[in-house]
Amino acid sequence: MIIIRKATLRNFNAIYNFVNALEETIFDKRKQHTIYKRNLASRNNVYLVAKQDNEVVGFLSCHVQFLLHHSARVAEIQEMFVAEKFRSKGIGKKLLDDLKMRMKKRGVAHIEAVSNRRRKEAHKFYEREKFHYTSRKFVFVNAS
Ligand SMILES: CC(C)(COP(=O)(O)OP(=O)(O)OC[C@H]1O[C@@H](n2cnc3c(N)ncnc32)[C@H](O)[C@@H]1OP(=O)(O)O)[C@@H](O)C(=O)NCCC(=O)NCCS
């Protein structure tokens, strides 16, 4: 059975591996741990894990902030990942449904997700879950 829970500090290793897989890189582990601890402690971040038999098999993170152009708080999904062999079993949907419920309780009406244009399969997932394609994201790399 899959259960969705708020992530804890003990879930760091699983989430570290998920984020590396998502970004196809190996991030500095100590730096990631510092960021993880900091974000976990903030009410503006919601970190959820999906667990099966006590194993972390999925992860969703979300950041909530007040935005003037909505005149309200808006939630944005930052990372979402389900371990490969557990995909297409409804775990992503369960993570998202849990987030929707939590945001409703907090009076947050808008949930957004930014997804790299190469992640065509993920776009299908969000569209199936009634997310509408509304914007383009422009990124400037301010390298020195
Ligand atoms: C997107 C993702 C979180 C969805 O989780 P999930 O548990 O597979 O989601 P569900 O079972 O609720 O829905 C499955 C649907 O998601 C879509 N999907 C998106 N990416 C997929 C993937 N890599 N593999 C399988 N299905 C994927 C498919 O449309 C699938 O429908 P289908 O089973 O009818 O083919 C998960 O597939 C994943 O981790 N993908 C790789 C990382 C990624 O792209 N994350 C999103 C970053 S914005």
C-alpha cells in the first residue's frame, strides 16, 4: 500500500538520489543536505514522500509564496519524481491529490508547475491532472 507523508530529515538520502536522477547529475551532497534541512523547516515549502513498505518511492516538493499579480498565495511544484519501477501506478496522482488537499486547507487556490520542455511525458501527466498550459519560462544565466 502506498502512503503519502510529509518528508522528514531521515528521507534525505532517497530524495537526494531522486533529484540527482531528475537532473541527470550528482549534486554536492553536503550542500544539498543544507538546502534540504533549510527548506524542510520552512512553512513555505511542502515536501511530500510516497512510501511503500517503508521505502521512499516518490517525492513532490512545492513552494508557496504571496504574489502581487495574483493578490494571493500561489503554490509552485518544484520537483516531482517517482522511482522508475513504480511509475504509472498512480503514485504521482496520489502525491498531487495530497498536495491539492493541503493547499485547499491553507486557502491556496492556485498550484503551478514548471516543467522543462524536454519532459514531454511529464507534460502529459500534468495535463491529465487538469493543469493548463498557460506560460513560457525564460531563464537568464548570470554567469561571471
Ligand atoms: C511524472 C511522474 C512524477 C508521474 O508519476 P507516476 O507515478 O508515474 O504518475 P501516475 O501513475 O499518476 O501517472 C502516470 C502517467 O504519467 C505520465 N508519465 C510522465 N512521465 C512518465 C514516465 N517517465 N514514465 C511513465 N509515465 C509517465 C504518463 O502519461 C502516465 O500515464 P500512463 O501510465 O497511462 O502511460 C513520474 O513519471 C516521474 O517521476 N517521471 C520522471 C521525472 C519527471 O519527469 N518529473 C516531473 C518533473 S516536472
